[in-house]
Amino acid sequence: RFFSTNGLIEDMREVEVRRKNDNPWTEQEKATFLDKYLQYPKRFRKIAEFLPNKSTQDVVAYYFFNKRKLNLKKLIRDTSRGRRGSGPTPARPKM
């Protein structure tokens, strides 16, 4: 009999719930992620260096599961405009 070990995930929701419960994100970690993401967009390894309890994989997963909720593309656009002096720096969203 053949048993595959290719890492196929049968139920992604179950895996995500287990991952969230194993190492939940604190409010401080969420704020640090957002701050560092605005400094280093999509440089997940660099962002993970500032989060001692999170791996790069945790940071990537947090990004993909929250990018729409936090509206990260708009934040990056607004922040880069603010740095050029064309407008005020945007307020950060509540998590």
C-alpha cells in the first residue's frame, strides 16, 4: 500500500484554526507587523526579525489572511505619498 507524504492538506480551515491557536498574534505583534510592513513592504523575512515569537512563515500567513482587512495596498500608497510631501501621513487602521 502507498502512503503519500507530499504534504497535501485536506482541510485548510482546520489547519489555519490550529495554527492560530498554537501561536496567536498579540496586539503588540500586530502593531509591530503593520509598522514594519510600511517600512519594508513584502520583505517578510526582515519583518519577522522584529517579531521574536513569529517565524517568516507566520508573518507571510498573517499578511495573506489580513491584507484585505487591513487594506495594505492603500496604506502603502498613502504612506509613500506622505513621504513625498504631497499629503498627510495616513492614520493606521485599528486591528
